[in-house]
Amino acid sequence: MQWRIITVGKPGHPWVKAAVDLYLKRLQHYSHFEHVVVKEAPLDRVEKQIEAACAGDLCILLDERGRHLRSADMAKWIENEEVSGRKRLCLVIGGADGHSQQFRAKAGLCWSLSTLTMQHDIAWVVLMEQIYRAYTIIRGEPYHRE
């Protein structure tokens, strides 16, 4: 299964790119990852760009109002999606304006990384770590402990 991570705006801090690159390197033998940057603009234009980038794929928005998953639940969900033959997933981290209610309603799924609002660069790092953690759970590797 392929992953398309969509973010609004480029990373604002060098440590973000370093952290994401670390997890991308760790993840490269599990799956293929692609990063798509949507240029910051008024929310309606941003959401149109996101829709175009997700065309035909399952679009999962990350939003504090979304569904809360434990790491083990996320791993099980990913495993089920891989077995189902899904070709690609799009995970969307919004910008400073988040996602409109209409856009959240149209999304395939909406997940929360935390009930806290977090800066999108931090959300990106947390997301990549959780995907890595999920793959190690699926493979029975010793990274995750319950």
C-alpha cells in the first residue's frame, strides 16, 4: 500500500524535516511514502487542492475532533487495509485554518492525534512516528510496548 501525506505549507523548522526524514528512512522497507505540499491559501482553495491530490483515494483528515485510535488499533486498521488490496491512502494535515465542517463531512475518515490543537509540523512528526509504530506492531517488532 502506498501513502500520500498531504500538508498545507512546507515545514517551518529544520528539526521537523530531520524528524520526518528519520521516520521515512525507517518506514522505507514497509511501504512507499509520498509527501505533497499544498500551498497556503484561503481555506476553500486549499481544500480544492487537497481534493485534487486525493482524487480516487481514501482521504483521512487529521483533526482534533476526529476519531481517537490507540496505536494497536491503528496497526490493525492498516493491516486490514493492506489485506483488502487498497492501493493508496491520503492522510491530510491541515494548515492554520484546519478543515471546514463541510470538508470533514466529505472525508472518508477523520482521525485525531490528540484532543489538543497542535501546530501542523508537530502533527506531521507525530503522525509519522505513529505509522512507524503501527508497522512495528504489525510485524511483531520490539519497538512498541503495552
